[in-house]
Amino acid sequence: MILYRLHQLTKRLAGTTVLDIDQLTIEAGGIHALIGPNGAGKTTLLNILAFLETPSSGILCFNERTVDYLHGDLLDLRRQVVLVDQHPIMFSSTVRANIEFGLKIRRVGAKDRQRIVDEVLATVGLSRYRESRAHELSGGETQRLALARALAIGAEVLLCDEPTASVDAENQAIITDLLRQINKEHGTTIIFTTHDRLQAASLAQHTLVLENGRLTTHAYENSYACTFKKHADRGVDCLIQGVVSLRLTQGSVATELGRGRVSIQPEMILLHRLTPQQTPAAHWLKGQVVLVMAEGDQIRVVVNVGVLMVVMMDIADYRHTAPQIGEQVALEISGTGCTLLPA
């Protein structure tokens, strides 16, 4: 079932087009990641999907009905969708009262409210904070309370803007598991923005990529800020995000010297298991495998080489190499699989 359908949808702010989407459909019941660089339009799109911002032009359909921004019942639509900001705002009252607020608006009786509050607090692991002041919770606990509020009102859609960006590692794991649980047990459609490509790969069944306000067909993977310069052997030296040095052959498409971005095609990276006798070449990167997962007829392998780098392997190559999580490997990167772009 199609939950959202967007057609020729744009959003302009101060004369600048910040969102320009030709076609997009989002299916109900799944977990969808929305990734892209800062300024790509992720938060704007999330606000439009939450019916909090109005598109400048185009059509938005929700549950196969066109949204009428002039004469439609936007309040009813907003009650079906919950947007959880990166820094959720809580009332200065108790945790219980924060959850009850939405239930009271929906005229849920006192007995049912108490039951629902107890259930959702148990789900997010905050039962002991029931009578605590909500504004005194930590960042991670506040995110979990925001999820509890969404659970309490039975939202059909949960939109999360960078849900784990501002919390510690323990709460990151708890929130990620909660999103999986909410999706599995309640059938809630979840759409979340993130800069963490590893999180997107491990949590979402579908990934949407935005660049400059437009959906792109090539993955926002292995795309890094870098500085680069010509090398004496006619190759190109790249310093990726200031931490990873990579020498590329002349097959690279170099534009301007200096600062820019390097994009490395995941399918064009060769993964090698390291042996004590091997000396990696200059265009190889050593790292540790942190994720292995099936994706259609390919295997996604994420390697930490100082930055997270994705390798897409066909099943035959994967079975031959068989990289394991925690194993040290080397990535062979050729210039033909890279594109260098100006800043």
C-alpha cells in the first residue's frame, strides 16, 4: 500500500528552490531512511510529510487522497503523523502528563489513559521516571519519551529527524532497537533522517537520497569531503575528511585542485583478506569490517578505514572472500571507480 505519493513537488524559500521532487512514493509499514549532506532538503521534506509546511507547487497524496492545503482538514492529517525533532520540546510537567496530553485532546478516558501511559513507558524503559519532571531528563531519555508520546496516540507514521544524533552510545542503541520494535509490533511507518550511513544500512529497508533538494539515483555512499592534488606519477592524492590518505590513478576525473569531494562507487571496490605476507598498495585502504548484510542479489560490506566505506559484492565474490565482522581487510580502489568534484 502506498502511504505517500509526491508529484512535481517543490518548495521555495526566499526565492531559492530547496526541494524539487519529480516523483516519489513511500510504502506503508516500512522503515525508510532519508540521507544526504547538510542543506540537501531532508528536514524540509520531513516537515512537508508531517503536514507542517506547505509545498510551493505540486501534489502530495496521503493514503491515496490528495492533500488540500486550502480547504482540507490538515488537523486530522497531523493527528495521524508524529514528527520527533532532534531536540524534542517537553512540557515542564511530569513524564506522565506529557504523554497524557495527546490522549486528553483525543478525549481518552482517565482509566485508559493510565493504562496507555504505563504500557508505553514500559516499552521505552522509562517506567521509573513516570512522575519525574520531563524537562530534567537527559537527551537520550527525552528522545525515548518523545517515542512514547507517539506510541500513546497510535500514530500511523513516525517521522524522526536525526533521532540518535545528540545522544550517547547507550541511548543510540536503545532508540534504534525501539524504532525496530515500534515498526514490527505496531506496523508504524517510520521515516528518519540521518548522516550515519551505517545506521541507514542496518535499520532501514529503503533508503532515499537527497542532494541539493533533488532525489538522486546514485547512493550517497562513499561520498566524502576531501583535499586533493596532482602527484608526480600523474596520479591524484586525496586526503579524505582530513584523516584518510588515498592515492588514485590518472583514471580519476579530476576537476580543480584543492578542496572538493571524492565519490567512490561501492561496486568498483575490490575487497581483499589480508595475510601477513601482503603489503597493501598505495591505492589500497586497510580497515575493519563492521557490517555484513544481504541486499537483493548483492552483499553490502561496511568497512571502517578511518571513515565508513561501503563495498557492494556479488554473492559469488562474497562467498570466495567471506569477510567476517571484526576482520581486518584491504580495499583496492581504482581511479575508474572514483569521481573527483570541486567543492
